[in-house]
Amino acid sequence: MNSCVTGLQWGDEGKGKVVDILAENSDIVIRYSGGANAGHTVVIGDEKFALHLLPSGSVRPEMVCVIGNGVVLDPESVISEIKTLAQKDITLDNRLFISENAHVVLDYHKKEDQLREQSLGKNKIGTTIRGIGPCYADKIGRSYAVRMADLRDLDALKEKLQNIIDYKNKIFAALYNAEPIDAGAILEKCKLYADKLLPFTIDTTEFLHKAIADGKSLLFEGAQGALLDLDHGTFPFVTSSNASSLGMPVGCGVPAKMVDKFIGVVKAYSTRVGAGPFPTEQDNEIGQLIREKGNEYGTTTGRPRRCGWFDAVAVKYTAAIGSIDEIALMHLDTITAFEEIKVCKAYKINGKEITFFPANAAKLAQAECIYETVPGWEGDLTKMKSFDQLPENAQNYIKLIEKLTGKPITVIGVGPKRSQTIHR
């Protein structure tokens, strides 16, 4: 069976844990979108792994891992992750494969990201300043793009980089009065990247199609969440790639019809990092309590996440556009001990009640939530192993989300560890 795991909210849903669990019954795990702006956390025993580019299955020593062409690859980040795992006796030799068509994030992308955000002031998008947007922009523009395959010919790359950086420096000087980037320094870094990463670099599309022909089980891993999808999220407060499952085929070259099951991951509440509309946000004591109980601080940036109640309107929408078959509900333990819990079941915009999510930031900003309020529950959920062991009110909460989203919840996270998971 081939499966695809994607987030159905604004990212940070707990995809890393779900992918790690499903990887036990898979042969290959494939990361197909985003860049080092993603943060996937895997907890094994008392060991915590924070991954940004490596697929979450990489912590399993036998797992084959692929970084697809849809990823913008920060060489420094992935080299650091490989080194960190090696220090824990987890090696990736002969089991990590990076697409030769993946675009490369270089220092000038990060500088451009930072300068642009600073210039926007209060209107900034709230990027992670990792150079993701500028790299994707160069990919679309084509003329100034660098891909992993370019590292194979450093003489040709030297000429290409000089042209790119001459252009970038003109932009930096004219728009931001910024200091120029040194092309020579970038090239020297690229020589290091070539030495460290070319042994992993192949045509991953060919590799994956051969694996499918050989009957291997593939697990596709998305980054961020569907509400941050470039085309279908809360534009312009989105990421620069198709973060929903719609990005899977283009991000690795495998058609969606070859996927047997699409699994959407959600939190039992909602969070968002950075700017943009967030209808169920609780910018109050409730939101702060969720933040502290759930340790809602960014894996990549450390920024505090905005927190609020579960938004069934948004999740029903992302489940629909993503062809989601079932949902994994994570962080149920975080909202234990609340006297009452709310779920947004509809919006009211300009006096009209709607249940289909408007993926338009200006329109969404006007949304007033219509909530259904349910009683909370008590108890230590982290030790519970079955759905029937959960408090009755927790069971009813899960059933309510199933009813409002129209999708079955088959996995329930009651703690950060692999073992703290209920399978229905």
C-alpha cells in the first residue's frame, strides 16, 4: 500500500509522529514539498529528533528516504541533519536519495528573504527567513535558478553564479541599499555542498517508478499544512509551495492515482505561526493555556504559535481538496482539563452563514465563528491504549469532529511518543 500524509491545518499538526509510525510498514518515505522552513518532530523513548529536510522516517535505520524534486534544499541544513543523526549512530549512507532536480537554497536567497520582510514592516508575511520564497521564485523565473545537478559541473556553476549574483546585487543595492554578496564565497560553499551531497543525488523520479514496479510500499510526506498551500490556502499568508496533498504528484513525479490512502493530520485544536487570518484564535488566557500545555513554539523558529479552538469548516475544506480518506487527530491530551471546549461548525460573513471555507484572506478576516460547545474531560490520557478507555466526553468530542468534517478519525495522539497513540 502507498500512503500520503499531509497536514490539514496551518502546519505543526504532528505529521512527523504519524509518518514515523506508518514508516514501520513502508519501504520508502518521500518528502515532496517545502524546505527547511518545515519542522517535523519525532520522539523515540526519551530521544527527541527535530527534522527540517530529512523525511521523518529517516530515524528508522532500515528506512529508505527520498527528498523529491518539489523540495527546495538548503544544503547546510541537510548536511547538519545528516551529521546530527550520525552522532546518534543513525547513518544514511546508501538509503538517502536527493533529487537532482531539487532547487538549491543559497545565502542570497536568505538575504533576499530577510530584506524583503524588513521592508514590508507591519505588512510582512511572517516567513521563517530561510530563503524558501526567493528560491521558489527563482525556480519559477528559471533564468537564475540552481539545482542539485548543477553541483556536478563547478566550472559551469561558477559562471552561472556570477551572473546570478551580479543580478541579485543590483536588486539589493537599488531596493534595499544593502551590501553586495560575494560570488566567490558562494562558489566555495557550493564546492563543499557538492562533496557532501552529490553521493546522495540521483534521478529520484526514475528511482521511485522502479520501486513501484518492484512492489515497494511508498509513504509520501508533506510539509506545512493545506491552509498554507500556495494556491488553496489563505493567500498571501501562505508558504511558497503546494503544501496540500495536491503538491504530491508534481513534487516527486508519482501520479496521485498510485496512492492508495491519503491521511490528513490535525491537532485537536488549531494553531498558526506568523501573520494571516485565524477565525478561531483565542488571543486570551485560553489561548495561552493551550500554548503552554501543548508547548506550542515553532520547531524551526521557536516563535510562539497562535492558538485557538478546532475549526471544522477549515478542516472539512482541506480534507475535500486533498482527497483525504481518514484523519489522524493529534494532541488530544493537550486540551484535557478544560471545563468546556468549542468547535467551529460554521462562519457568519456579512450576515450570511457559510460552511465552505473561503480561501481568501480578506474574506476570511471578516468571518465570525459559530461554535458548538461541548463539556471537557479529566484524566491522564497519555497512558490510555484504546478508544474505549478515553473519557466519554473525549470520545464524544472525537465523534463530533468526525461528524462535522465527514471523515473517520483512525489515529489519536495522546502524547508525543510513538507508544502514546491509539489506533481505531
